[in-house]
Amino acid sequence: MRKALSVIAAAGVAAAAVLGAVLSEGTGFYFASAAAALMCCVPFFLSFEKRAPSAGELVLIAVMTAFSAAGRFIFAPVPFFKPVSAIVAISARHFGAQAGFMTGALSALISNIYFGQGPWTPFQMLCWGLIGASAGILGKRRLLDKPLPLCIFGIAAGIAYSFIMDVWTVLSTNGSFTGELWIAAIVSALPVTGIYCVSNVIFLLVLNKPLGNKLERLKTKYGVFMSNYDG
């Protein structure tokens, strides 16, 4: 089933790109690309729905999504210094990859009610969703238990977020995508990427133990996510 969903999503991505190219006659690729990014999220949402999660699991995902979005609101005055990736990653470590993706994707969607919705939202949903999924997979294998690999993950997450969002940067400013412009966008965004990475590391180190302990107690108390089923 998961393979079929992945194939459907890949076909949807390709169709969105081709349709965007045909309808826009070579311009406006960013709308098609936003649709393509959203299609990448579909397998996770459908798979999560098919598993029929318990009410307790849904509540915890909602709580962590709200916590993540609130963290973005609180640190809004500090450009690019946000706890979203860290909160999503910690949630995924304890709840699994699927829940991590849901938390990350929904954090972008919910927080953009305040920051502004637009064609960039699916890209942010995809970025934070993939950060959550990756943390869930690595967490299940206990590869993020120590501070050093956790910090390395925070740096990698910051770089990955910047790289994906720079695709949107190129499309929104140029109307089409080229590798040269993407590399130029990445280079010009290095200071911002550096802030992403530093903020991820700081928030992971500060929040990992207290928040992680709390999540483990909630898992035990309510009997949810006990198998870390989807890592």
C-alpha cells in the first residue's frame, strides 16, 4: 500500500510539473511546484489515516503541533531563529516517523495562519515533515540518543530546510528553475542557513531532555506510540 501511495504521489508530482509548464507556457512554475510539494505529503497523510490512530495519539500530535506553532510565534521577532525543527524532531524521536511527519507538516500549515499562507506553505510542510520523518527513523534506531549525533542532525536539518526552500526562492523570483540560480540562492542564503543550524542545535540541546522525558511519561501513561510503529 505504501509503495502504491508513493507511486501515485510521484505521478502526481510529475503531472503537476508538466501541467504547470504547459499551462503557463514556461512561466509560473512556482504554482505547479507548490502543488508538487503538496503531493509529496499525500502518502504520509493517507497512510496515517489508514492506520486509524487512537484518540490519544491524535491529541498528542495536536498538542505538539500547537507547541511547535506557538514556538514559531514567540520567536517571530528573531529572524530565522525558530524552535520548530527541534520540537518536530523531538516529537518524532518518541512518537515515530509518521507522527513526526504529521507534526512537521501541520506545524507549517497552522503557524502560517499567522505568518501568511501562500504557494510557499506546501514547501514548508514538506521540509518540516521530512525533518520529522527522518528524526523518527533515526530515533527508532537509537541514533539520536547522544548529544553529538543530535547536534549533527540539527545542522543537517537546517541545511536541508534551506536547500528545499531555496527551490521556492528561485521559482518565485525567476518564474522557472535552473541549477545555476539554485546554487546562487544557496550561496546567498548561507548566513540564514547558519542561523537555522545554530537555532536547531540550541533548541535541541535545551529541549531534548525535559521535553523527551515528558513525552515518554505520556506514552507510558496513555499507552500510545509504544511500538514506535512507523520508524
